Amino acid sequence: MADHASLYILLACVFGFLMTWGVGANDLANIMSTTMGSKAITVRQAMVIAVIFEFAGAYFGGSGVTDTLRNGIINTGALSNNPKILADGMLALLVAGMTWMGLASYLGMPVSITNAIVGSMVGFGLVVLGPSAIHWKTVTYIAISWISSPMLAGVLAYLLMTSIHVFIFARRKPIKHARRLMPLYLFLVGLILSFITVLKGLRHFGIEITLTTEIILTAGSGLLIMVLGYIPIRRIAEEAVGVPRRKRFEYVERMFALLMALTACAMVFAHGANDVSIAVGPMTVVITLARGNGASLLTDNYPGWIVFLGCTGVITGMLMYGRKVIETVGSGITALTPSRAFAATLAAATAVVVSTSTGIPVSATQTLVGGVLGVGLARGIGALNMIVIRNIFMSWIITIPVASLLTIGYYHLFLLLS
């Protein structure tokens, strides 16, 4: 393998970039779908949020997940004497992920890169190393998270949407009640933003803090965002004085549009911390092996340029080909307004952040879809497009076997070519 190290590094970069392009066209497009589908913010504002917080999440929040993907699914030590097999397997995985994510994006189906990569690694490990090489305990935890995270997001979104309807929209003076409840919602958003940015950022730079300090920082940041966010909220409420009743709901939705912008920041950061880390994991393995430093597979000190390459691919993919997935999730499942999108996105961000903090890779795609379903159920089963939901669930089910078979096929193709 040493004779072809440069070729392996080049192929890993090319295939890795193309796969992350597919992740952007599908996964990140799905993440931005609620924001853009509800028209809470402009397209330009959405792009700025996507670029800034995707990079921030990947750099400051994703090392634990990357480490899980690099050595937590299969026992890479079993191939320490034959690194070429592992490198070929990871290249096959990248091409398989690129193929499936591109096809799903073309069809407009929001599939999960988490499912695809984990399933591919398990399939590769079974074929090449056998069942004993699979870390089944970790795989079980990940599989459980694929079910629990969307369910958690759905329940949270349902409760949040119900509270918004009962305490604001069902009242005779919705603007007055919205103004009273907005500080609470702003504080909740502030807690999530603080947890996934401030605390993760401190840990990234090796700054260890006590539990008491964490609570103080999180609460303090939440209060700061609450105070700053309430200023434009109050301005919107003052503009609504004297408007006809039928116009009052429009002003309430404008308030939630501000909250939606903040929750979009949290969700994109969570996506960068989780899904970008998952995508660059196999690429990191190949580059590490090509450089002959197998010991670093057990560390989380991966090169920053790999993350930059992955983030660039993700952003480019969403900008170039994310429209179909945005339409499917942003308007196909249920009609979204800023308030509904806020409930779905905040619930999903909460679920993803909780799971990512444990180092277990979850599907941001599935989690956000779970949040959107929860919002739709809060309005009644009739508000959901069951045909679209059926198609999404079917795409989730077939992702694992399809990605696994593609990986095995590409791996044998590489063997024939080498």
C-alpha cells in the first residue's frame, strides 16, 4: 500500500468530497427544509446560517462521533497487518455512499447518511472479517438511537406545538399572549444554542469546567439570548397595535420567524457536529492508513483540512442540488408556518444534541422528520401526507441493505482493479 499512498489519499479526497456533496444535497437540505419551507427567513439568510454553523459544528462539536465511526463499528485492529483491505473497504464505502445519496437526492427522498455508513461498515466487516469483528454493543446503541431520537423529537415537537396553539393561537388576543410567552421560548432556544456552541467549544479547546460552571454558563447564555431576542419581539408587538384581528396571526408568525432563525442555527450546528463527522470518518481512515500511522485511528486528532473538505462538499451539495429534498420535507409532509417549523426544529435540535453528546451517531435527517411528524400530529392526522411519509419510511428501510450491498460490490471491484 505504501507504493500507492498518494493515489489512496487522492481517491479518498475525491470520493469523500463527492459523498459529502451528496450529504449536502440530501441531509443538509433536509435540515434547512423547515426553515425554507416555512419562509421564516430569506434564502440568503438561510445560506449564511448554513455556511457558518455547519463549519462551526464540524470543527467544535464532532470529534466524539468521528472517533466512534473510525474504530467503534468494526475492529480495525484485526486488519493491522493488512491495511490495504481496510483502505479498499473504506474507499468502497465512500463510493457507495456517494452513489446512494446522489440517487436519493435525485428522487427527492430524505435518507440518512448515518444509516448508510453504519450499515455499510457492518456489511463490509461481516464479509471481510466475520461477525466477531463487529462491535455489536455499539451498533445496538446506534440502532436504538435511530428509533429513539425521532420518537423523542416527535414527542417534544407535539408538546411544543400544542403549547403554542393552546396558549397563543387559541386565545382572543394572540399577540398579547405571544409577547408573554416569547421570553420562555427564547430562553429554551438559548439553552440549546449555549449547550452546543459554548460548552462544546470550550471542550474542543481542552478547557475543563465543573458541572456548576456549565449550569451557570448555559443559564447565563440562555438569559442573554432571551433579553436580546425580546427587543425585536417587542418591536413587532408594538407594530401590531390596532391591526384587524385577521392580521394579528401574521404578526405572531413574524415573532416565531425570529425564533426559527435561532433554532436553525442550533440545528445546522448539530448537523455539522454529527453528520459531517460521520461522513469524514471513512476518509480519515484511508488517509491515516496511507500515511502509515495506524495508531492514530484510536485518537480524535484528525486533520482540520479533512473537516474543511467535508464541509465544503456539504455546503456545495446543498446549494447545487438540495431543492428536491427541501420541497419534500419543507412542504410535502405537512404545511409549515414559522411557528410549526420552530416547534419541529427546536425539538429535533434538542434530540440530536443529546445523542451527539454521548458520542453515538444519530440521524439528523430522521430526527427532523420526526419533529415535523410531531407537529403534523398536533394538528390532527389529516394534516399529514401519508403517501409522502410512507415513501420516506421506505427509503429509510432500504438504505441500510442497499448501501451495504453497494459497498461490498465496489470493494470486490477494487480488488479486481488492484
